[in-house]
Amino acid sequence: MNIERLQQTRKSDLALLRPLPPAVAEMVEALVGCVAGAVLVSETERMVKEAGLAEVVLKSKAAYVEGMVDSQDPLYQKIVAQLPEGAKASDYITSLEVTARKPEAKCGCCGGD
């Protein structure tokens, strides 16, 4: 068993590059679709570090959001309709991959030294 691999985690979720316009933030569909409830990338990083994880790496994946728009996803079509002229959904929303490592335990109770 690779112990080092068990101590590292990778998760993806929607995050915001900047605050959503109020018209989008107030959409029930955006809340249900996990867009209006998403937090800023900087807030995600703060929460991960506060949880005690180390070696935090955040990777924004704009292609996910662009793909949702390109595929004519109904939610993303409604979001785009509420954005300022010339703005794209990927200017606001991203799929954020978070990779972090759980530090080794420092006491005998958790299998550490």
C-alpha cells in the first residue's frame, strides 16, 4: 500500500473567479446547479489551508464551463443571458481542481511518530 498516495487528495468543484452578477447569483437554477453557491477561488484556497492541508495546488479548468456553454446546457444558457454584454460564463465560473496533502500525524494516537 502506498501511504504517501493515501495522504494526498484531489477533488474538483465549481468555483468563482470573481463574484457573480446579482441577476445570476439570485437565480434558483444557478443555486440548484451549484453555481450560485460556489465560492471564490481565493476563498477555496483559504478554507483548504485552514483545514490543515498542505502543498495546496489549485488548477482552474475553464474548458469545463466553456463546454457547458458550447453544448447549449440550459442552465449555462440562462447564465450567459444574464451576464454583462461581451462577458462569458468562464469569466466568472471555473471548474477548480484542488490537490492537497494531509500532513503526517505528529502523535502516537494516529499512527504518527
